[in-house]
Amino acid sequence: MRQSYQFFVSKFYPIPAELNIASASFLLGLAGFTLAQALQFSNGFFNYAGIFLLSLALLLLFASMSYRNPDESVKIFYKKISFPVLFLGMILQLYQLWNTLPGFSVLPSVMSTLWLFKFGVVIAGCFAALSLLPPKLISSTWQNLLVVLTLVMVWFLGVWVIKTSPQPMIDVFVFHETSAQALLSGENPYTAKVPNIYGHLAYYGAELVDEQGYLTIGNPYPPLSIYISSLGYLIGGDIRYSHLMAFVLAGALIAFLHSGREAKLAAYLFLFMPRSFLVLELGWTELILVFFLAAVIFCATRYPKFLPVMLGLFFASKQYLFFVLPVSLLLVANKSSWRDWFNLYGWMGGIIFVVTAPLAFWNLQAFLWNVGAAQWYQPFRIDALSYLALYARIFDQIPPFLISFLALGIALLIVWHIAPRTSTGFALSLAFCLAVFFAFNKQAFCNYYFLVIGAIFCAFASITKPSSSLQSENINLIPHSKS
């Protein structure tokens, strides 16, 4: 039995060559920065500069996984330039955040207070820069205090955005507000009546709007997102307060993943990406997803016994994550027995069931329509930041949307053969697979790629931990014989 298990493991798990930390981390950081710049153009909608930068980010992501053993001189070069170059990238992001209106729907009556947001960006940037001083110039206590102060300033910046944009003109916000009101009133969010606030069908398929102008969906998101959004509505009167808390906590988990400066730089590159507060303003749920992903990486690195719980919460937070579920195998490749596998996926499946079942079985038909079937009727968006939109513009015809699943399948095969079997490999593979999936999708906007950027900087923080490296992580699926 054990020999059969060993044979299966040796065939099913190709062990990739080890990553070079210096080169992989630098390429990863550049990929995250480049993708953030792609979103800065036209706020993540289609534009040719954005397509170019998206393509460059994909190449950098692939290179970070496949570029293994450069010459010693190249390793030294990467090590020397990585932190200074990415630090300058953070400074540029802070300038863009300072110089750009943080959202779409800031009330004209409060534009006179925009200086508060700009001032907050400057203060947050100063705290962040000071916390990145070399260890010989600043104690770990002061360094950690400055990180906390940076996070506090990010919180206040988020509060300013929420207060100055109380009713953003987007259906996502309406979905969550309506669902929170319904849930707190004892009604099913999936059967709530939501109006078509746009008054046209450009953003919906005909099957999604009834004759009275109401949508046939109450909320297209899984129950966990509804619970968390409703918590913000219950406590603060706005669903985005819970999204803001998720955003700040995600930054904290990345920053404190380890004691090195690189983790803090990764957190700042994520928090200060120029369009981050746009994602908050419009109520997109990817802020929640990045928090759970950061928690997965944090637990995998420091508290592995909680990993199944966090994995369950992560995969329960968005329905398209089901398509990248195979990537989770990279986290369990060093398990030594079938029982370990069963325990991890059993707990993970149990968590998904527990958080999903109450709303799902309240009205199963409504749940399956909202979260599942209705998604297939979403129309092709020519304004999406994707190669399919580029194809449609060039050839004046809509390509098959199943191309995205073909591209995802190829991406999964690639990461399976070249990604390391570690928490870094999980985050890196997730970023690559989702980036490819979105880049070939019929809809792909700022919030989609925001999750990719979050995954990139989770991987960046994980790979740069100073006390250990990818080389020190044992990859061993075969149980040791007991004497």
C-alpha cells in the first residue's frame, strides 16, 4: 500500500526546480507595480496602454516562476537593485494617489476637503518611508509602530472616501445595501427587488431584467460576502466600512508576515496602488478576498493549524475561485499521508458549507440563479481590459467567451509544472492563473485585477522572509517509515 502511494506521489507531483529568491522577488514586485499602473490608465477600463502593461505584467509573472538559476553576478545585481527600485515605485504610487481623485462619485460640495485626503496621503507616505529605514537606523519597536500608524492613516483615508461618496452610482453598492437591509429585516437577500439603476441593458443580459425594470437577481455574490458587507452596514450604516476594515487588515497581515523590510514594502505597494480607494468607493468585494488570501498566507507561514479554516473562507468568498481550486494543492504537497489530505480538504469543505448553507438553502433555486446561472447571461463588455475586447475592436466581432477557460486550463498546467510547492507558490500561481483568466475574459475591470495585485504582493512578502527561504522548505509527500 505504501509503495503504491509512493509511486502515485512521485508521478503525480513533479518537483520543480527551486526559485532564486533575489530574481523572483524583484520580478514579482515589478509585476505588481506594472499591473497597478495598467489600472491607473482609464481606471482599469480598456485602453491600449493598459493592454501593453497588462501583457508586461503577465510576462513578469511567468518569468518570476520560470527564471531559476541566474549567474552569481546577476543574483547580486538583483539583490542590490530590488529594494531601491520598488521603493521608488512606492513613492511614484503615493504621488499618483496624491495627484488623482480617489473615486468617481465624490460629492462636489465636499471637494473643498480634498486637501485632507492629500494631506493624509503625505503623512501615510512619511510613516511608511520611515518604517523602511535600514534596521541599523531604527529599532524593530519603532518600525512596527510606524507600520501601525501607516495603517491608521489608511483607515482615515478610507473613511474620507466613504463619507465624501455616500451613494456611488454602481450596481455593486446597491446590491450590498439592499441585501444588508433585507438580511437585517429577516428577508432573503437573493429574492430582494433591485432596480436597474442604469436604465439600459448595456451591462445586463436581457434575462437579468424584468418588464418592470427590476433585476431578476438580488445579489450575485456568495453568502460570505453578504454577511461581511451587512456587518459594515449594521455597525457603521455603510457596507464599505467592513470592506475598509478588510483592506487595512490585509495590509497588516502582509506587513507583519515576517520582520523584514520587504514584507512592509509589499504591504505599502498594495495599499498605495493608485486605484485602491476606487475599489473601496464602489463597494467591490475584492477587498474581502485579498484579506482572506493574506490570512491564508499568514497562517500557512506562521499558524498552519488554522490554514484549512482560512482556505475555506477564501474559496467561499467568490464563485469564480472555484475554477482555481486546483492551485490549493500547492499548499499540501508536503503532507505525509492521505489522512492529512482528508483533514485539510474536509475542514476546508466544511467551512465552505457552514458559511454558505444558511442563505443557500433558504431558497436554493434563488441562490443557484443569483450566484451561478445568472453569471452566464452577463454580456460581453468591449470596455473590458482584456484581450477579447482588443480582438473585438480590431476584427469587429465577439470571440467565444470559453477562450477564458481554455487559457485558464493552460495556466494551471504551467504552474503545476513550474511553481514551488509552498505558500509562495500558491499565491504566485493564484496570481498568474487569475491574471490569465481575466485577461482572456468577456469582463475584466479594476476590481478583477486588484485581487491579482493582492496575490502578487502576498507572494512577494512570503518569498522574501529572511529567516527561511524556499530552499529550506522540505518538499516530501512520502511518509517516513516508522522503526
